[in-house]
Amino acid sequence: MELNKIKQRLELALRPVEKPPTLEEVLEEVSTRGVLRGPVDWVFPAWMLYVDYVVQKIAESFQLTEEEKAQLLQFRHAMRRLLLDMWKQTKEKLTALHKAVVEGMFKIERGRLYAPGAWMYINANTPHIKINDISTSARFSDVLKLPHERLELFQLGWRASDESQKKRWPDMETAQPWQVFAWVATRYGDVYIRAAMVNLTHEGVSASIHIIARSWRHRWSKAEAISLVVDYLRRGEWAPLFTAWLGDGNARWSKVLRGKYILSIAAKESWRLGLVASTYEALVATGREAFVKLREAADVYGELLDLLKAHKWTYIKLATDDGLRVAYKLMKEREKAVLRLKESLQRIRS
DNA sequence: CTCGCCAAACGATGGCCTAA
DNA sequence: TTAGGCCATCGTTTGGCGAG
């Protein structure tokens, strides 16, 4: 990436925030994009706000013992600590990088920009920095309390999609806060959490964290998991597909809003799933009925996803609920109108 | 306005390294 | 041997655009 653009992104990342994030804004982002993006001083408070909100909601909505509630609060504390440290390190590194770029005190070598005190990747599509030495251990309670055979179906779906096969334990890295909770709810127990990296996207930074579930062992390889998901689906069991879709599913808002029902998941292994929709998508099913099946398969998991405001879950609900779809359309139109208003105001001012 | 395509943008995958 | 950290690449997603 050219230097000017890198400078621009650093400025975007470091720009001052007029007002701290509100819960409404944060939930809006999570339920439409899934990822939190913006200036450094917005993104990290936003993450923390989200974590606080979710932990409180879980404590209210699920039947938990006092011990489990205490455990949740400890989890929140650990996440908060991690995010604070990550915030600090990100700010320091990006500030050092920006200063160096402005003053011309840097060198570019092997796709990296080196500054006194920090360096960043600039060769990759998205420039990013690595976060070092920030990790924590915690416990996450079994909030879903599903019978083991049901839980395992959900685990299988995650394994077939986003869950990595890198270690002996199940793990995942994500920049989407809702995924942290959605995944860890199926891999409860001891978790090791690590601050991974910060991307400089064109809309500000996004922060990803890495979680390892230490109370579980891998049971399936990627390929096994995928073919098992398909086997279950053929036998009419949609639960594994549900979490597989949460991981790799394609959320195409515009299509659902127009009344098109296409259930597709990422195509890395599309041939395993039979029908191929395009180079990148495997068509799993079409029609409103398929989304209804997914929604039903969610069961108590759906309650968690509701409070997480997971964007992919919103998508499933949109697809199955005509009233909701109409409301969503109206909301989007209102947003556009507000946006237009803001733009013209800005024109008048300048 | 709708559809389908395309490429930039994004971020996940997974190998390698090292210290304990 | 394994837990944790570092690194680079490449597959997927999304928004934008042109055609119908």
C-alpha cells in the first residue's frame, strides 16, 4: 500500500472521538455488520460496552447459579482488562507509526513499515499491527445447559466453519464480538484469550482476538466435520448447519429484503455440499422454508443470539418473519434519509 | 429499479519459531 | 513436548457499477 494511503488510515484510526460510543450504536453495528470498526478511541470502549451488556443480559436471561454468575463477572473482568491493555498498546503503536510517517523517520523493509517503537505490516491487503503479550485466562459458564448430544451438534457446525484446527484444542480468532460469545457458549469451561491484531480498515480499526477452549479436545478434522454436517442435514437434522452457517454463512441482506431466499455457505469445500451456487458459494437450500428450519434448529441457542444481536441471526429472523422484514426496510430508509440530511447540512456549512 | 459481476477490502488459516 | 508468539498468504465478502 502506498505511503499516502497508510498515512490516511493512521489518521483515520487516531482521529479524536467527539463522543463515546453508545450502546445503541454498538448494537446497531453488531446487528448489521458484526464487526466493530472506527477510531481506536471508539472501537475499544465499544467492545467493552458490548461485553458488559452481554454479560449482564446473560445473567438476567438464563437460569444460573450464584457461582456461575460470579464466573461470568470474572470473565467480564478478564475481557475488560484485555481490551484495556489492547487499547493502550494499539494507541501507542499507531501513534508512534503516525509520528514516524509525518517526520519521515521510518524505513520500509520486507513489506513492513518500521518506526522507532513500532512496526506494521503494509504488504497485506489490509495494513495491520500485531498485538503482543496480552493474554488472559478465564472460565465461561455453561449458559445454554443443553444435553450433550444437542450441544455437540452445534459444536460440529462451528468446527465445520470458523473453528480452527491449529491446536489440540478448539480455537477461533474473530473481530466480531458476538462470535466470541456465540462460540464460547458451545465451548464453555476454561478459556485462554489473547489479543491478536488490529487492522487498519478504510473505516477505522478493527480488533481481533483469539480464544482457545481448554476444556475440550478436537473430535473431528475439518473435512470430517463438513461431511458430518451434510449427513445430518440429509437425515433432517439442521442444528449443525445452523452453527456452520453462523460461521461461514453468507449474509446477503439485499437478497432477503427483496424476498429471495438463498441459503448458502462459504465454498472452500463447496463440492462437499453438493450444489454449487457460484465459485465462492455452496447452495445449501433455497426458499423461506430452509430459513424456518434453521430458526427452529436454534432452540435455546436462539435466545442467546437474540441478546447478542448477532447480525447473521438477525438475517435468519428477517428471512422468516415478514413483519420484521418490513420494519427493517423502513428503518434502513429512515437511516438513508438522515444520512442525506447530514450530507446536505455539511454542504451548507462548507 | 433489479440483477449479476467484479475487484478491492477484509480477515482467517495455518505453518514456523522458541522458550520452558 | 507443548504453550504461546510470530508471520505471510490466500480465500471470502461486500459494495459498487454497468447493463438490461
